[in-house]
Amino acid sequence: MSIEFYQEVKSSFVLRVYNVISKIAKFIPHFKWTAGILFFIGFIDTILNGNPHKLVMWLNIIVWIPGLLFAFIGGVFHFATGKKLRYLSKKYDINQKQLQQEVYDILNK
């Protein structure tokens, strides 16, 4: 690959942020279990007491708001990364699958 391509990939904000998001996404199963357990506790507390305890409500809020924000931001950057990769694919005349692998290799050195 050319030095210009390497520098463009390294300087791309969208590609760097998406690379970080994809590394953080490995922890989604842990988040899902935590959110599920808290939701279940809140549900049982609501059934038994008529309304959930304030601590359970706040714990659910503390877990769900960052999770939903992460999902929204991840979706936006996923879309932007796809546009950027299509642009780079056309600019450098490289197959998009091969380009994705090259970008991954450059960003994870």
C-alpha cells in the first residue's frame, strides 16, 4: 500500500473511533447480562412491592442510558465507516473486503 493510503487511514477520525468502538463491543455480553439481571430484579420488586425500590430504578437507569447511547453512537459510526471504506475503495481501486483487512491491520499495529 502507498504511504498516502497509510496516512489517510491513520488520520481518519471515523476509522479510528470505529476501531475503538469495535474493541469495546467485545464487552457487550457482560453488559447484556448485567442489564438483564437488573431488569429482572426490578420486575420482581415491582410484582412483590407494587413499585420498584429507588436503588433498583437508578441502577437500571445507570446501565441502560450508557448502553443505548453506545448503541446509537456505534450505529452512526458504523454507517460513517461504511461510507469511508467505499470512498477509499473507489479512490485506491481496491476490493472492499481486502481494504477492510488492510485498514484493520494498519489501525491495530
